[in-house]
Amino acid sequence: MEETLELKQLPLGYISYSQIRMYKRCPWQYKLRYIDGLKMKPKSNLILGTGIHEGLTAGFSEKKNKGGSDKHIRQVIVDKAVNTIEELIKQEQEIEWSEGDDDA
């Protein structure tokens, strides 16, 4: 067995912290995810968190680059967050909804 591994030999062509962490936690899970390509359906909290992150990023960028009133910045944040969440919901075929979440 080789002592080194070329990046092009990796399933995705690169290595990330997430891949290393998963492999250390469970090599079988790593194989299923990165070699066999099986994915778990995302949890609703991940969808919501991604939307909020994108909204805040857009709002802070808008404030830094263009200024604007607090009301305008809040609207930029809300619009971007909602649009991102809606797009992610459309893209995902299945989402694992947490108790109390409503997918409608």
C-alpha cells in the first residue's frame, strides 16, 4: 500500500475537515458518503441555518459597501434568507423535518 495519496485519487479530488472528521469518527460512514455517494437527507435546521447565514452575509455586505438605513438592511437580510431557504427546499427532494417544523 502506498504511503502517500495524490489529491486526484480522493473521491472528490480534495480533502476537507468534514471528510477527515467523518473518517476518524467512522470509516464506514466515510465510505458510504464520499466513495459510494450516499447522502443523508438534510435536517430542516441546516436549511434554516444556511438561509440565515446567507441573509446576514448579504446584509453586512450591503451595509459595508453601500450603507443604508437599518430598515433597508433588515429587509436585505430577510429577503436573502427567505429566498435562500425557498431555493434549498426546492432543490432538496427530501428534508428531515424536526418536530414542530412545518414543511408546507
